[in-house]
Amino acid sequence: MGEQPLFSAKAHVFQIDPATKRNWIPASKHAVTVSFFYDASRSVYRIISVGGTKAIINSTITPNMTFTKTSQKFGQWADSRANTVYGLGFATEQQLQQFSEQFKELKEAARLVREKSQEKFELINTGLNIAAPQGLSEEHHSPPPLLCVNGPGEDKLFRSKSADIEQTSEKEHVKKMLSEGSVCEVNMETELYTLQQSNAKLVAALHEANSNIEQWKKQLSEYQEETDRLREQVAEMEAQSSCPGSSEKGSEEASHAVEEIQALIKAKDEEINTLQSNKSYLGEMEQENEEVNKRMQELEEKNAELELQVQQAEQTLASSLDARQHAESEVRKVIEILDLKIFDLNNLRQNLAKLVEN
């Protein structure tokens, strides 16, 4: 294949769910080897990992890619060409750091390779603008140099070249938007998952409180009935104690019973206050649950907006690629026209040379 291995590490491989763009899907059951390769024939750097008989990672490193460490042992990067986000889980923080540093180095190397290829392309294009020969003595030299043809074709060539550079920069900008959008979307999914867990706990507590509220109401009703009954007993005993025929001993017993009943009434009042405070706590829990639901709804709306932006960026990238292909076809047409004109001028030169000899 002409590829040279540069660096390898063991990691658990994950890919973002293509359907929801929210959850990670394990691409390997166990930790597999993830390697950096250099393809000398194409002058590109790639990240490759093979699980069993199929490649689970085949990502070409581009200058606009970014490797993000989302935790101490986990990192991720977005590949717009593969239309996915790769995630790697390492055994140690040191392995993650080594992989991140290697990624940055090869990203810089890919940028240098791209700049060299662009310079080479510009040198090839400038070869079309060589000046015409000055004399007829050069007619016996091997193939004549390319001639500069002034006219609409030349302007069209330079316009196509400028459009090609603009389309390349626009393509890189769109890819950067896709990468940043994917990373932002993953962070939003993490926050949404945390809020969902918190909401689930609040819902469980709310269900438990709702199940207990009926018992609290029943106990409150029983305590109130018992309190009323005790108050009636106290009133009866006070009436009996005020009767002239009652004895002093009966009066003492009645006073003692009244004190016990009053203590019991006080205890019941405290239990009623406790139940009422629990009821207010339940209201606070319901309010907090409403706030969490509102926050979840806002996050879902923001996530939908991000997905829409990603779709728009993908459409922009597709249109940019179409425009680039159209510009390339225009450049090829201009080159063909120039070749024909050069051929005609060469024939004219030969005919003029023959006329001079005659």
C-alpha cells in the first residue's frame, strides 16, 4: 500500500449514532489498536483501526480537524468526509495525552503538505503565461514553449483559478463549522443527559410524595377528629369539675386528665404542622420539576437548531463541491482552447518559416 506506520495506541473505539447524533455506539467490544499512517503515494496522513476483518476507523487527517479531550481518558474528533464523530477511550491519561500530541503534529504536517501542493499548482498554472519566442531560429528546437494568448480565454482562466481558491477556503470553513457543531452538539447531549437523570430523580421523589400525601391527609383528618374529641372531653371534665357536688379527689383526677389531654393535643398540633410543612416541600419539588422540564425543552430546541445548522452546512459544502467541479471543468476547457490556439500558431510559424526560406 506504500503506507508507513508512525504511532500506535490501544483504545476503545466509539462512533456517534448516525440516527440521533446524540449517543455513542461502541465500534469494538474490546480495546483495539489505533494507528497513524503516512500514505507516501497520496501524501496524506490517516488514522486506521481494524476490528476483526473490517476497518472501524479510516479517517484522513486534514488541517481543519480538531482532537478534543472531553475527560481525563476520553477524546474525540469529527470527520466530515466520513460524516461521523469518532471517540476513543484510553486506559490512562498519559496515553490520551500522547495520542493528542501526535494528532496535533500530523495535523500540522498535513497543513504543510497542502500548502506545498497549492504552490505546485500555482507554478503549473503560471507555466501557461510564458512569453512567445523572439525569432524564427528556434523552430528546430524541441517542442515550442507555450504562448501567452491575450483575450477572453485568459481572463476566464484567472477567474477560474481565483474561484477555485475561494471555493477551497469556503470548503475548509464549512468543514470547521461541521466539526465545531458536532463537538458542541456532543457537549449539549452530555448536559441534556445530566438534566434527564436529575429530572428522573425528581419525578421519582414526586411520585413517592404523591403516594404519601393521601396517607398524610388521612392522618391529618384523624388527628383533627381526635383533637376535637379530646377538646370535648376537656370541656365535659371542666364542667364536671365546676359542679358543687363533685369531690376534691375527683377534681384532682380531672385536672390531671386535662393536663394529659392538653399535652396530647399539643403533640397532635405539632404533627399537623409537620404535615403542612411537608405539603409546602412538595410544592417546592413540583416547581423545581417544572423548571427542569423547561430547561430540557430549551436544550432540545437548541439541539434542533444545531442539527439544522449542520444540515445547512452540509448543503453549503455540497454546493461548494459542485461549484468547484464546475470551475475545474471550465479550467480544462480553457486549457483545451489554449492548446488549440498554440497548435494553430505553431502551424503559422512553420508556414512563415517556409515562406522565408523560399
